[in-house]
Amino acid sequence: MNIDEASKIILKPYITEKTFAMVENEQKICFIVAADAAKPKIVQAVKTLYNETVLDVNTAKTVYGKKAFVKFESIDKARDLATKIGML
């Protein structure tokens, strides 16, 4: 997967108080993703864009679009990525 394809899957981080707390408490970051994005494609896109290993992905369709809750190996990795993308 190249960066252009990954950018079409991962649209932007979704930042609220609840998702902000998820970084510290559950080592997860929430992204708004393409409506047709499958979990394996989301994992590949995160690996391509941010060079991080993903443990698990949960998705939910909402009024804001499709959300992907991406779980990382450790709180430190989640916190570092959240800082890099401007969440923290």
C-alpha cells in the first residue's frame, strides 16, 4: 500500500474528550476512515502512514462517518503517535 491509498482510507483523527482519554486509558486512537474501509486495510494504512504496529481495530458507523478505534502495543506508542498527529 502506498501513501496515497493510505491517505484515502485514514481521513483524519477524531478528537473529543472521550477519545483523548482513550489514548491514556486504553492505548487507542480514533480515526475517521473511508466508509468502505475494511479492518485489514485500516491496519495497513496505519502501518504505512505512521509506521506503527496495530494490535486491534474496532469500527463504528456514526453521523460523523465511519470511525476506527485503533489499539496500539503500549500507551507510550499511542501517546507518541497522538502527539505526532496533533491530538495532544
